[in-house]
Amino acid sequence: MNFYYLLYELRKRFKQYWFFRKEVILLEYWGIIFLLVSCWLLQILLSIMQQRHYFKKMNELKKNTDGHLGVGISKSKFNLGPGIILIITTSEDGKISNYYIMNGISTFSRFRNKEKFINHLPSELPIKNKKEQNAFKQALELINKERSKQALSHLTV
């Protein structure tokens, strides 16, 4: 006896019971429900992994730098496009010692180091991307707050 034939017969005999009809509908769509739930759980897992990567990189930079650290975030409108997270560390003389950028849409994005920006002043950097410029300005504002606490000169873009 076929499983679908059995469901058909049960549905025909017990059509008047509303609770039985809902159970049959759930049985028919269990594959779609399972797929959606598993995609949601996978997205949560990947988000947690990305957060761990972010905090690991932040702690690494806090321990290994003697200067100041700034983080800039630039999101797209309505969170539908790629966003940028930028981590900058500067030395006491104002030169950039680390420049890490994470950009993209998915949770597979990781920080990349831009070596060409290291040992330059922030005013010397040729940043052309508008989102990256906004994140850079935000990170530089945080660095300038820390520099003002120590009575150091402000850095400009």
C-alpha cells in the first residue's frame, strides 16, 4: 500500500475534522519547512563565526599596537547592499600602522589587510569608495577622541 494513497484515504474519511487537515498539510510541506529552518540555523551559525572573527581581530590589534585604534562602519541603505567595517590603528606620530577592511554582503566576509596604506598619514590616502571614506572618517573620529585625551594633535582626512 502506497503512503500517499493512505493519506488520500485518511483525508477522504476524516475530512470533517479540522485538526486532521492541518496535520496532513504539514506532512506535505515538511521538506520546505525543514529547508527554511536549516537555512536560518546555518545563517545564525555563520553570523556567530563572523562575530568571533571580528572580536578576535579586535583583541589581536588591541594587544599588539601601541598607538590608537578606531573602528568605522558604513552600511548600505536598508541593509540590502554590501557594507564595510574598517579597523585602523595609528602610531603615536599619526601614521597608520594597521588598516583592515571587511566588505561584502554575506557572512563569509573576512578582514583583509591593505598593505599599501600602512606607514602613511591619513591625509595621504587615496580612498575613492564613498562607503570606505565614510567608515574611514568614523574610525578617524574615534582615534582623534583618544588622541585629544593625551593632548596630541588631531589627524585630518
